[in-house]
Amino acid sequence: MNTIGISVNGHAVTASVEPRTHLADFLRDHLNLTGTHLGCEHGVCGSCTLLLDDAPARSCITLAAACDRARVTTIEGLDDDEIAGELRAAFTREHALQCGYCTPGMIVSARDLVLRLDDADERAIRVGLSGNLCRCTGYVGIVRAVRSVIDDRRRRGIAPLPGAAREQLGPVGSTSSAGDGGPPAARPSARAGIEQRPAVTIPDFVPDRILEDHFTLASRPEEVFAMLGDVARVAACLPGVALTGNPTPKHVEGVIRVRLGPISTGFRGAARIERDPATMSGRIVGMGTDHHIRSSTRGEVRYRLLPVDAGTATRVEISVGYSMQGMLAQIAREGLVRGLAARLTAEFARNLERELSGAATGGPTRPAASIDGVALVFDRLRMFVREIFRRT
Amino acid sequence: MSEVERLSSSSTPDQGVGARLPRKEDDRFMRGRGQYVADIRLPGLRDVAFVRSPLAHGRIKAIHVPERYSGLVFTAADLFGVKPIRAVSGLPGFKISEQPVLATGKVRHVGELVAMCAAPTRAEAEDIAASVTLDLEPLPAVYDMRRAREAGSALVHDHWGDNVFLESVFEVDITPALDAPIKVTREISTARQCMSPLEGRGVVATFDHRLDQLTLYTGAQMPHIVRNGLSDCLGIEQGRIRIISPDIGGGFGHKGILLPEEVCLSWLALEKGLTVRWIEDRYEHLSASANCREHYYNITVYADRDGRLRGIDCEATVDSGAYSSYPFSACLEAAQVASILPGPYRMPAYRCRTFSAATNKCPILPYRGVARTGVCFALEIMLDAVAAEAGLEPAEVRLRNLVGPEEMPFDNITKKHFDSGNYPEAMRRALAAIDIAAVRERQRRKEPDGRLIGVGLSVYCEQAAHGTSVYAGWGIPMVPGHEQATARMTPDGGLEIRVGVHSHGQGLETTLAQVAHEILGIDTAKVRVVHGDTALTPYSTGTWGSRSMVMAGGAVGTACEAIAGRAKHIGAKLLQLDPASVSLRDGRVCGPNSSIGLAEIAHTWYRRPHELPPDVNPGGLEATSGYKPQRDSGTFSYAVHAVIVAVDPDLGDIELLDYVIVEDGGVLVNPMIVDGQIYGGLAQGIGTALYEEMPFDAEGQPLATTLADYLLPGPTEIPEPRLDHMQTASPYTMFGVKGIGEGGAIAPPAAITNAVNDALRPLGVELLRSPISARRIVEAILAAREAEGPAA
Amino acid sequence: MKAAAFAYERPSDLKAALALMAGARGSTRIIAGGQSLGPMLNLRLVRPELLVDIAGLAELKQVDRGGDELVIGACVTHADIEDGRIPDVTRGAMRRVAASIAYRAVRNRGTIGGSLSHADPAADWVCALPALGAKIRLRSTRGLRELAIEDFITGALESALQEAEIVEAVRVPVMRPAARWGYVKACRKPGEFAHAIAAVLIDPESTGARVVVGAIAAPPIVLHDAAPLFGGRVTADFHRQFDARIADAMLAKAGVTNAADRHIHVAVLRRAIAEAAA
């Protein structure tokens, strides 16, 4: 819990909040100011827009704890505001609202435009309101209402205020003097432990996306094939993979950690290994789940060995296929994931080539820092924390 | 244009039927004092978060709940005696799906409920939910409705043997059309959408021990229907359930189905004694809530060289998702397609076969316009294709086939009964307003900025307020009968109106007051409309199908007429006049030389009953009346949309340069509110046309799960259209009103696509799938260039 | 959805913030305006153990106008730049870029340093600043280092930011009077992730042409010498010399395999060049 002192609609409020509580939830649940609505909680729809230090801000992606010493004005605090009053009259006259859900955020943003815009230029108003979605009105009445209020005020000789007369730099709501965050007391661990589950059978699947790579080794195919039978060595070449438990020639368990920007994943699961000496080919099919981001992945690594130079050397062809389910599949932009997978595949091929050609430095290949821009952080520290947590 | 048929004259037309009256409900919303489900605060309230399926299709092998949370997490195994949601259609061949409120055996779409967790805050409930692990065996996802129909497809419901909820056929011998000189065939499809009202669903459940009653606050367009469904699932009598539907942040159909979440929270309140709430967040809404609009058409139109239609042959498939949702069922869209495809066009031959396909996606429900948006898209694109083939202006083809005013009322080829209207006149007005000739000239001149100009038309009709006779045939769990309203004068001369429909943006608190004012002359400021509470309102199937003004408006009018009659009787006696000699004007009962106000009559009835005449009607100044239009086959409002677009062939961007709507919604109770419905509908139609799409991958994963990916049109995407109203009264309804709530959303995808196709025809591009996103346009242009060869 | 639990610190000055970062165990993230991180926290895609809020640090809200450059503190917001609350050395270029970021309510809290740290390949500053020749200043208890923006952005959502390191400031060189600027992005609506971005700074008299193509699934393509796009030499009529085929080949080489994607990127680049020429 953090203690904040905050001015809400002119009243000083001191409250204790969980750091993760966003400003909108704080106002709604702690202060019962329910005029601030939540429409998306990712900063797009604008329903939660309110005034923070007199400037519009998204209360769904602003932490209440970050608003210590800030001045918050919600729609309820605009009852007697002159511009809001003019906007209300214009909104009802122009039928600028239907269900009313977007209206508080819309009025807050409109009020800001009334303050700042030089004149009632329709395009500028529409662009200025583009961060507030309305699903009912088609914006016709809203735009008309805002135009009429701006027109009327400019006619009355009320000049625009560029930047709404803000002088301070930095995020609205962040006081420049900074707060004392309180003594840096011991922080409780925020994390729940991982529930470990026994491995299950690995069903077959056909990957959505397949990436291919190849390289040539100066060893005979039979030797390479034998080396590929060493599960631990192959796994060590897969970026971010760590084995858990003892692998058998046909079954392996582990975790693959991949970082996509600020998103750290840890897919825990198991893989089935198939090898066919007749065709000098093999396949590893695995599935893993990251419960924290409610996502799972299925992957397949295939390899095929072809003799070259009359059998004295080997062309290793690999393909990596994968599919994703759950939130990560739904959220991550396809291009980002594809780019990541391509880099991982290339890295795997490079590692494998190094490992099999005997050039590897002692110990397993472990890309520790940045690989082609993608940091594959093998987060031993976090594992350690989790281990402790599980014991307690 | 017809005049309003006044049932009683009011000298304050600024408040009665036809007045542009500002809305009574606005003030609370503009001050942040609306009360939506999420705003309700009850003592001991706990938040619920759900554990949902991450897979589109899978077998549940185990659900692991950490020991420290046992007792806070509930799964299907706990819900002893709770029945699955069943929405069965009576149409022959319909296959029944059972939607468990918490999944049992299999999960059939991403986001399906598997377990629920209660905690003091939503964040903590989500912490618990995150600790629950699901052991699911993945099964192949049925993600494409056409592949779903193929033999060998994985099965959503194993015992069905296929993935078809219902197949239906409508045929009026197609063979005479087959030798037509023009035969045009296309495959046309529309994307899956998510309705996305700005407020999602939400439920608060508590148990009232004094009343021995479950009180469920839920954002529901149809509170009485929710009570029916809950009673069925929970197995408790209806009297023990009270549904309160407070302010709703947008409905559009999305709040018209019974939710498994509603059943779950009711169970927690009933069985566990908890006061609980669940507020749908945007991620849940986009990934796990009901969808709509995913249609595929294989359609052939036959015509003569002069553009006269000879017949239509169509096969349509609608992706209905995994379950049949309550009460509209999984087949509402597809089965409607067959009956509404011909619309207001005359044709001698017709055949349409439809399939409601089951897939591993969320169920569907009727979204504003329901099947009509897809049907209009398919048919109107085809009419442009016919025009291109015949070398005619698209408008010509339409004028040649639209039903004429002299044919009204008109039964079309599928026996839809058109009550009134003048479609060719609407078309002529639209053509004059958009100035087709000027567009053609501009196209010849070409644009200095390299963009391509096009003009597009579409015509739709909207059957609204269709009643008993229509719905009895569907055999779904809900058939509308007489609509009832209660009107009650208060002792101080005010009026309370109680209706079972629900207002969530349509402004019924204002328009129903206008109806009451029209009859009784009471100032609308003194008329209160009570809705959204099963304990306080008459039974109603609720607000859907653009029915509320026609049905509840008629019921309010009828109830007010009953009060008017009784008040006149009391007033006449108090004035010592013959009741036959008095009339009701401006809220006063008037005789030849004297008058008495309704407020005084009310005061007498309630406070001074000893002054009442002995033969007074004991029903007094409160009346509950039922209403049905003279014919319940529905009102037909309609419009012509005409749009000019500029297409940027490099980036695929589309600018809507001009948008004209000529609309005929019968007599308008409040033209300002009707305009608002059309503007809002247009915005959603533009969303369908250009932006909104819920794509799925081959695993059945939804891929637009935030508003950053699921694009809702904003102020810069929606033009201000030019509106022209015709007001052809319906011969069957009180005041001649027609339902108009959905129409604005029906025509835009067709009109805009036709305009874009008109613009891109020189490049050899024809777009047949909505949304016509910038990306699809660029791809189509590149493909057309490729097809032309490497010349340029 | 609501964020997973985390601890939260609001250090009083930069030194304290750096010390806090250096001493932190487990996953720690810096938050300033929170406009990129906020949604990810709410969706539980990011679950830090500790958030260090630097939005209040006065040192990071300073702006210094040096001889030939402007040093902008990391916590200066897009709205600060849009409104002209800080000096402009780019002849309006930065103000226009700032005004086109997301929405006003987001710009009021979103910061230039935060946007760069997030390293979204479709972000405006990530694409515009390399074209302007800007550098980024990174601070940790180990000291100060400075990188060109294009060296700082190492991948999609990946930057060169090291453990316990904070973006301190951005250094933007003064734009020469003869320089021509063009900035165009393809979005279907304001605030949407851009599908293509092009930024060009062309100075036929001296430095030649600097071109950035962004919003690909990788760091932006930064051409310090874009002469090959103009037939090998940047002349006064450069926009007429633009060779779309070279641009297309460049994109293909950068891994943009889809033809429609390349077509859109090239069209956007052509427009940015035309804007610069206008």
C-alpha cells in the first residue's frame, strides 16, 4: 500500500492505495466517483478521460500512486464549471449523446479543445476528439456542439489559451518536486508461485508458421545424426531453453524463455522426440504454457541430414514450426512475433552448427546477452526467487 | 408525405408527437450521474473474475486450483443442478447445442468460461484466476465456416455428425430465370464483428432474504427474457428473481442475450449467499463475448438486358459460432437471409439455401440490422454488377425493379408484407442530391491528386416491430405478443409510465413522454418513464428489432387513452356536464364554457374521493393496456444511401466526400432523436464497411483483442451526412410510426463498397469482402496489375 | 483486466532513482508517463516486481539549448513539444511529429524518453529522431553513455538500454535553414499503430539525404546517405529523382517480404520526399 495525498474536485484526500490500482478504479471504488467510466483500460477509448493538473489524461493507464500531490477533476467536479456548462447546453441541444457512457470523457476532452483551439475549425475539432470514441451518435451532434461553444466564446471575445496555459514540463500529474516515496521498506514479493504440473502426452499438430534454415558440416551424416541424438546438446542450442528433470531419448521437459520487448514469457512444457535413422531425419514436437500470460505455444523442430561431398560432409536442413494460443497470440502484432521467430530460428541454426562442428566453447551454448537485437534473458535470479517462494 | 393522425389535439406541438424535444435523460449523463451496472455499490460486494479457455477447441483433462484458494474457485463440478443454456429453434432439422455455464468436457471457443473466482477486488480475483491451471488437450479448431461444412471436418458438437445447426431453403421455381441474357455470379463475404458498445456487459447479483428473491442487476435490453432464461437454468420460480437493468452504455443487440456469466453470478448469490459483481472488460468483450455478421454468399443474379431482374439464386452460410445463444438462437441470421434477400425488389423467380454453421468461435447474436446488413451488402453489390454487365447506370437497374408506391401494401416474392412507402421517390431524391451527372463528369476530368472518384448507392428496407405471427414460425424461446404499458397519474398531476422495454440511448424516457403528452397534454417534464425492472414493469420481450417505439409507444398511447377517458368522465361530473360534451385539451377537460385541469382531477381521485361521482370507473387514473398493430407483420422503413468516395490507389485510403441519406421512417415522434439514430447507425455501418473485423487464425484464436487492433471509427472517420426525411405513415400503427433504430447501420457497407468499386473499375478491381480495408484495396489493385501483365 | 501486484517507488531525485535501480533485485521497470506500459500492465503482459516512477524527477524535465543542439530531458512530454513549451530547433518538425502521436490525453503524459525506451518500431520518435540526427543520453550508476538513436533501437521493442540504466535526455541538432523535412505515416485513423512511416531530412547543399523507413517488424531502416534512392546524387530536384525500385529492393532486403507492405512503404516514402520538396 502507498499513501497518497491528492486533491479531488477541490477536496483534499489522503488515501492508502495498492500500487497497481489505476486512478479510475481509485476514484470509482474508493471515492464512489462513478462518472469516470472505463471502456477499454488500454488508453484507446477515452471514456476515462479526466483532468489531471487541469489537463486531460487517461485515468485507466495512470496509477493512482503516481498522482500523489496532483489535482484531479472528474466530471462530477465540473458541475459548476463555466465551459462545461456551455458544453452541456450545446450537447443537449445538438443531441450529442445517446447512451451517455462516453459523455463524461467527451466533455472533458471537448472542454480542453474549447480552451485551446483558435477557432471552430471542424477538422481540428474532429482530430482533437479522436481519442474519445462514441458508439452511438456518429459524432455529428458532438462536433456541432463543440463548434458552437467555441464559436460563441470567440465571438464573445474570449481568446484561446495555447497549451491551456500550462507552463510546467513533464507528465501532467507528476509534481516537479517529486514525492517522498516513503522509506524503501522491504517489498513484499508480488508474485505467486508456479504450480508445477506433471507432463502430459504431446498431441500431434500442424504448425501455422514454418521457418527454414540450413548449414553444412564437415562430418559424415551418421556422426551428425548420432550427435543429434543427444537431447541435452540439441536443447542447449535452442535459445532460451532450459531442461528440467532428466531427459529420455524420447521425452524431454523444460522451459523456454523468450522476451518480446517488455513482455517476458516462460513457456513450461514437454517435448516428444522422434528419430528415423533410415531417412536421417528427426522431429521434436513440444508444447508449453505460460500461465501468467495465459498463453501456450506448440512448436516443432524438424531436421534432415543430406550427404554432400560424397558423404564426407553433411547438409543439415532444419525447419522450425510454431503456433501460439491464448493472450499472446491475440495481443502481439503478427509481424513482431514473426520477426522474433525468424531470429530465434537463425540463432538455433548457428548454435547447432557451432555445437556440432565442435567449435563450441565448453559448456552449453547459452546466448546471454543480445542476439540480433533480441535479448533472451535466462533469468536465473527469478527462478531462484520462485524456488524460495514455493518452499514457504 | 402524410400528416400525423392526431388522436387528440395538443396546442404545444413542441412536446408531442413530431416535436424535436431535447432529451429528459441528458442531464444525468452529462454530469456523470448515470448509473450503469459497474456503478452499483452494495455492502459486501465481491468481484468475480473468470478462468477462460485459451484454446478454441480442447478437451478438459483437469482443472488445478491451488490449495490456498480452494473455496474461492468454482467450476462446473460445483454447479450442481444448474442447467446449460439452450436456445432451440422450432424450425425442422435444427440441431440443439447445450451451452454449459461453466465448461464441461470440452471447451468450444476461446474465452469460454471454465471457472470463476471471487475476491474483494477484481485485481485479487484475477490473481486467483491466474493461479488456476487448465490441463487441456488441444483439438483441431473449426475456424472457417465453409470448411466446417466439409466432410471430415473436426466437430464442434461431436454427436451431431456435422457442423450445421440448420439448413433452410426458400424457393419459388428458379427455372424460368435460367435463360436470362444476363447472368452474374459472385462470392461475397462479410467479416466477423464484435459490437463493442463502449460499456461491456456487467452483472451484480445479491440475494434479498426479506423478499426471498435473487436481485440481478444486469445491463440487459430484455430484462424479462433474462428472467425467463435464468429461471430455466437455475430451476427456480420466476417470482424469486428480480432483474434490474439500469442505465446501459450502448446495446445494439449485444445486451440482448442471456449470458453464462449471469447464471454463474446468480448461482453464487443463491447458493453461496455472496453479493458479487462481474464487469466485462474490453479484452473479454473482444476475445470472449458474442460476435456477429460473418456471412458468405455464393450468389447468381439473372436479368434482362434492360436490367429487369429475372431471378436470384443464392447459397448463404453464416458462421454461428459454437453455441445457440438465448433467446434468438444460432439460426436467426441465416434463416432470415433467405426471407429478406429480395427486399423491395420485384422478381419472378427466387431460390436461396442457407446454412447456419457451427465453429469454434464465440456464439453470435443479432447486431443492429441483424442479417440485413449482410444481405444488403450482397444484393446491392450484385445489382451494380448487373448494371456493369448491362451497361446501365446502377440507379437505372434499381429504379427498374423497385416496388412502386401504387403497389402498396406489397407482398414480395418471399411474402414479406410491405406496409407503405415510395421507394422510387426516395431513389430520385437521393440521385438529385448526390448529383450523379456531376460525379460522372468529375470522373472524366480525373483528380489532380491522382485519387479515383466513385459513387455508390444502396437501398435497404428494415422490417421492424414484427410480432407474434412472424416469431411463432421461428419457434425460438421468445415470441412477442401484446406489448403492455402501465400509465398512472400521481396525486399532484404527474404521470408515471411503466414499460417492459428498455431505453439505452434511444431516448425512450423522452419519446414515450411525448406520446403521453400527445394524448393527455401533460407537460413532459412531469412524465416519468420507469423501465428496466421486472418488479416494476409489465412483461415484455424487451428492446430489440426496432420495436420499442411502435410497440411500447402504442401501449403507452393506449394506456393514456384509457386514463383520458376516465379523467374526462370524472372531469365532466365535477364540471356538472354530460361526459359526452367534454373534450381533453392541453391537459384540461373542457366543456363549452368551463374546464378543469387533470391535476385537479387527480387530486380529487386520490385525495378527495368523497367528491367523486358514484358511477366512477374504479380503475381510476391508472391503466395497464396491451397493444399490437393492426397487422403484426412489421413496419417497413427504408432508405436510399448515396455516397461519393475518393480512393487513394497508393495507400488504399478512402475519403467519404459526400453522403446522402433519404430515409422514410413513417411518422417521426422526435425527429431529432431519429436523426441521431441514423447518424449513429451510419457510423456503425462505416465501421462495418471499412474498419471493423475480428480475424481468427487457424487455431481459432481471435486476433483483434484490444481497441488498438479492433478499430472503431472515431470522429475523423465519420462524415456528417445530409439527411432527407420522407414520412409515409404506416397504415397499421398508432400515429403511423415505424421502427427506425437499425436502418442506419444496414446500407453503408454496400453503398461505400459500390462507390469504391465504381472508382476502381478502370483498374479492373472489384471488392467483394467487407471491410474494404486500405490493405485489401492495395492488395486488390496489385493483384489486378499483376493479372494485366508486366506491361505498365 | 487489472495489473498484477507490484511494488512502487517514487525516488526524489535522479541519483536516488539510479541507486534504486542498481540495487534492485528481480524484475524492475521504470515508468514515466506510463502510456505504453500502462496498457501492458493492465493486460498482465508485463508483471514487474518493482516499478520505479521517474515522472517526478526535475532533472529529467529540463531542456537546454546549446550552441547547435537542444537537449531534451527524457520526461518532457509529447504535449510539451507540441505546444512549444520547449524551444524548437527543428523548424517545426518536432512539433508536428509530436502533435500526431496518439491522442491529446495520452500526449499530456507520454514522454519522449519513455517512447524511445519502449522501442516500438511503429512509434513516431523512433522513426523521426534518427532522421533528425538525434542522439540519446543514457545514465546509470556506472556513468553516462551516448548513442545515436538508430544504434539505441536494436529490435522490435528492444533497445540498447542496459540493466539499471535510464534514458536521461535526447540531443537534437539544430536543423539547417536549407534542410528540407518530410514526415508521413500511414494509419487508418489517428492514434492507430502506423502501418508505414517515412522520415526524410534532405539538405542538397551539404549533408545530403537522410531517410528513415519505419513501422516494419524490425528497427527502422536508417539510410545516412540516401543518395542511391535519388539516382546516386541528391540534387535540388531530388523528388523527381526518387527511384521507387531501389526503395522497393531495399525493403525486400530488409525482410519486408509482402508486396503490398512494400508498396505502402514506398508510397509513404515518396510522399515524405514530396513533402520535403514542397
